[in-house]
Amino acid sequence: MAWSEMGGVVSGGGSGGVAEAAVYCGYCGKDLAGLDHSACALRLRVIDPPRFCSACARRMVVQVTPAGWSATCSRHGEIASAR
């Protein structure tokens, strides 16, 4: 499954493989429309895994290991870093 820079699903997913556009920021969980999320995008690119699902804004369960990270939304499934 691929994720955009804002933590959004761009293909695949836990909902039957249907592509979904990012509506919410994966870092702060706020709506992407009308707000500047450049600082959030930088954090997601550099160091942090997404904390919120970009499709539904639910808080995700995140596991960070020395090899990478995984984040799971109860509705949209799991994503993981390239390990």
C-alpha cells in the first residue's frame, strides 16, 4: 500500500483495495483543506510515522521499531514504512 507525503492512502487499503484520497493530515489529524500543513509534511517525511488516518481522521495504533514503523487504522487497515 502506498501513502502520500501527508499520510494519505493513494492505492490499496484495508477497505477492499479501493483507492482513497487524503482528506485529513496524517500527522495532526486536521482537515487538509484551507490549512498549511507544510510542517506536518516535513515531520512525516523526515522522522515521524502518521498518527491519524488520512481517510477518516481516526487515531491509529503505531508501533515503532529499529527496523521501521507500522500504523493501523481500525477501518482502513495497516501501513508500514519501507524496511
